[in-house]
Amino acid sequence: MRKICVVTGTRAEYGLMSRLMKMIQESPVTQLQIIATNMHLSLKYGCTYKEIEADGFTIDKKVPMIVEGPDNTNTILKSMSKALDGFADAFDELKPDIVIVLGDRYEILAVATAAMINRIPIVHISGGDVTEGAFDDAIRHSITKMSHLHFPTTEQYRKRVIQLGEHPETVFNAGNLG
């Protein structure tokens, strides 16, 4: 049985991935693993990990990463450092066969970094997008380069992932999960 680990850090991407998670959970040949992190674990954002549990999922690991303080690059970097430490332990314990991530947020960069170093194949959903004027593009493209399978949401984004050097046979225009 293949252990498929889905990592979620926000209500928004959880909402997009919940049907995929249900399909993995119901498959007789896969075991769903869930890691909740970042905003899901924050009282400030409503402890939304409870919504995941209310939907009938079991969270296998919670990786706290939020560092209190002003919302600036220093606290983001410290949060990423804390996340890397947590994902190292989570992956060591869970030993997933594959990790699924969505998007371009800094917590997902930490997930992808930990998975890549652990030689765990990464599935990246929503690569190839463009967010002008933000560092999201650099994060997203970095996650793309660490990933093994790519599921961009449009043909244009599929072509962009291929332009980044990914093999066309590993890039699938899957459309938007929503």
C-alpha cells in the first residue's frame, strides 16, 4: 500500500484538495497521510485543522511553525526554519512514499525542501502560475524544480513548467481542482 502524504497549511488550499484527499482515503491501494501546518494550527486563524477532522480525516502530524512577532521577512524566515525542523521529524516518522503539495506559499517551500532532501517524490499542484510583483513566483518555481510530477491548472501554465526544464511526460494539464 502506497503512503500518500498531503500537506496543507491554509483553509483555501485544503478546500481545493479535500476531494482529492477523499479519493486517496477511499482507495484500497493507498493510505492517506495528512500533515497540517501554519494557519491551520493558529488560534488567530480559527484553528482550521478542526474543519479537516470534522470532514472525517485524521491528521497524522501537526507541524507548528508560526513565530510570534511582526509580519515581516524575519518572522517568515524563522517560521520556515521551524517548519523545516518539524517536517524533518514528520517525514522521518511517517515515511511517506509520495508528498502532494499545492501552490506557492512559504510553508509549502519548506515542505518541498524537506521532502526533496529526504528523496521523497513530490507532486506539485498549480505550478506554472504567475503572480506579478510578488516573490510567490520564485517560491512556486522553486517548488516546481524540486517536484517530480506536475499538475498545472491551464495549458499555458503547463507550457511554463516545461519551459522551466521539466520533462513534458511529467507535466499534466489537470485543470483547477476547485
